[in-house]
Amino acid sequence: MEVSEDLNITLRVGQSLLSITIRREDEEAYRAAEKLINQRYNSYATQYPAQGNDIYLCMAALSIALSLKKNEFRNDTQPFVESMKRMLETLEDAMGTEAQ
């Protein structure tokens, strides 16, 4: 019997259940994402009681998106690459040679 590459899973996110079909190899990532969202959700639910499911989900989503964007900014190597190119050009000019 052939094993399907797709897998039906149910995730609990906050107070909601989501039934989705994913690639089998992505299950671990989905489960980790579910756990992360619920950790943030529960943290905000504890900090700000009586705000409601939608507010906690929004706060968790914003928190996770902010972390993602900060990480993207931190990993942006383009300014470093441009700086290195300028430094190399300066060195080449000073030495009167061109780097191989």
C-alpha cells in the first residue's frame, strides 16, 4: 500500500480547531507552529483577562510577525555585501590591481 504524501491534521489554535491537509513532511513544522501560537495566546490571555479569543489571536499573530520581521532585518546581508564591495574597490584602487 502506497503512503500518501498528504496528511489530514487537526490543530487547536486558541479556542478554534482547524482541520487542514498538509504535506506529510511538514507535520512537525505545523505542530511546532501550533505550539508557538498557543504559548503566545495563553501568555496574552493570562496577562489581559477577559479580552476574548479574537484579541488573543491578534496579539499572538502580531507578536510572532514582529519576531519574524526583526529576524529578517537582522539577517539582511545586502548592506554588508555592498560595504564589502566598496572596501574591495578601495583596496584595488590603492594597490593598483584588480582582485581575481
